[in-house]
Amino acid sequence: MNRFTFRNFLTLVGPFLGLLLVIGIFSSRPEVRAAFLTGGNFKIIFTQTVIVAIGALGMTLIIVSGGIDLSVGSVVALASVVGARLLALEHPWSTAGVIAVTVGAGALVGMVNGSLIAGARMMPFIVTLGMMGVARGAAKWLGGNQTVNYDEKAAINNIMAMDEPYKFFPLPIGVWVAIGLAILMAIVLRQTVFGRYVFAIGSNEATARLCGIRVRMHKILIYTLAGVFFGISGLMQLSRLTQGDPTVASGLELDIIAAVVIGGASLSGGTGSILGSMIGAVIMAVLRNGSNQMGWPTYMQEIIIGAVIVLAVGLDRLRQSKQT
């Protein structure tokens, strides 16, 4: 096995090894293992993974193309408040209408981000950092600076509802939606012309432009499509909380970015996979769930998550240095 193939092999299996390591650590104590390794607990883990996993689908596109998006947490909050507002009206919108507008809100923010980054040639970090504040402020304005409540019997709440919580099956609808979207995007990213363009732009934007790729148009499309996934994450957040909260998902962007990088994507662009990002999202959920099972305080969980993010970026830099 030559060096290039071995490196690709490590990139592929690395996230799986990381997941097994994390599960092994939390299963090492017998008193914790009895509660941790149960079907009901893994149902909770998969349910908690949904929001980060769907957001990671969009972030994978952005990071592979050489960009970054820091506004995702605020966009999720905004989308959830938009959906809650429509359900809280005197004559609530239909479920299909709420889903369309909620997802559309995320797509609109993504399109604005992409237009500023590609059209005005502004730095993704600065644009999305600014949009983080704009979207969060818009969410608070729409929500009247408080949570937006609606009829708890609304059909949209069934998406993330957990039936028979002590058994692994049946899984919530949201878990199957995340799996279906992941399969679809894995095909798109690896088997379509658009997917090849995403990798080409991330690997070398100037070369991609010289090869005839319409870089500006594709960047706008990438950020808009990512916004669609962020909107879907907002929909899942709405269903999970059964209310629209403008303060929710603060710091979610760090979990999503960490999931994508842990999954093997490079912050320099040109490298990444949907499968890796999904495994990364599961790792983040297992870390939080296992920490709770261990009885560790919240600040300890934050330290662990922060350390994992630094480690993931460090591994990315190490991979890049070995390639040069």
C-alpha cells in the first residue's frame, strides 16, 4: 500500500476509529456501561445527532469548497422562530407551508451569504460572522425577544417525537430524514458534475476558473444549498423543542464545524466526505451524552468539546503538512 493510498485509508477509517474510542471510554466503567450501552440511550444519541448532522451536510459543501460559515447557529434559531410564528397565527399555516417557509428562510440567508462572498469577493469568515449577528437579531425581533409557543398538537412536532423511548426502534422520523439526506448528498458530492466542481473550487479556485468553471455562480449555489440544510436543521430544532426560541443553538456552529473536520474534511478546502461528517456528528453527540452519563459538570463538557475541536484542527494541519 503506497503512501497516498495509506493516507486515504486513514482518512476513511479515522472517524470510525475515533467513534469506537469514544464509546469505549464511556463504556469502561461498569456502572455507566449499564445505562450507556442500551437501545434507548442510543436512540437518544441518534436523535440528538439529527440537528448537527443535517447542518454538517451543508457545512461539508462549504468547507470542501474552501469556505466557512459561522452563522449556522443563528440561522437555525431564525428558521425555528419563523416556523413557530406561522404555527402561532390565529389561523395556523399547513404543515407543508411551514416546512417550505422555514427551509426557505435558511436558503435565503445562505443565498445572501453566497452573493456577498462570491459577488462582492468578501471573506467568508467576515461575511458569516456578520450574518451571525444579523440572523440572531432577526430571530429575537420576530420572536418579540421571547419564545414563541404554538399548539402542542401540531403535526410538525411528530418529526422529532420519540415513541417507546426505552427501545431503539422505532427511531424518530427526523433520524430517517437525516440518513436519507446524507445518502442523497453523498451521491451528489461524489457522482455528479456539481460535486466535482465543489472539490475543484476548494482545491484551487484559480485553476477551477481557468478550467471554465463558473466559480461565482457555484459559490452562490453552494451557500444557498447549505442554507437549505441549515433551514431543515431549524425545522428539526422547532420540532424537538415544540416552540420557537430565538436564543437556541448558540455555539451550534462549533459543533457542526468540528463534526465536519473530525470527519476528515480540510479547512483548507478540497477534502471531505459526507460519511465522515456524519460519523463526526455522532461522535459529538456521544461525547455530550457520555459526559452526562458520567455525571461530569457542564463546564467539563465544554472543555472536552473545545479540546476535541483543537485536536481536530491540529490533525487537519498535520495532514496538510504531510501532503506538501
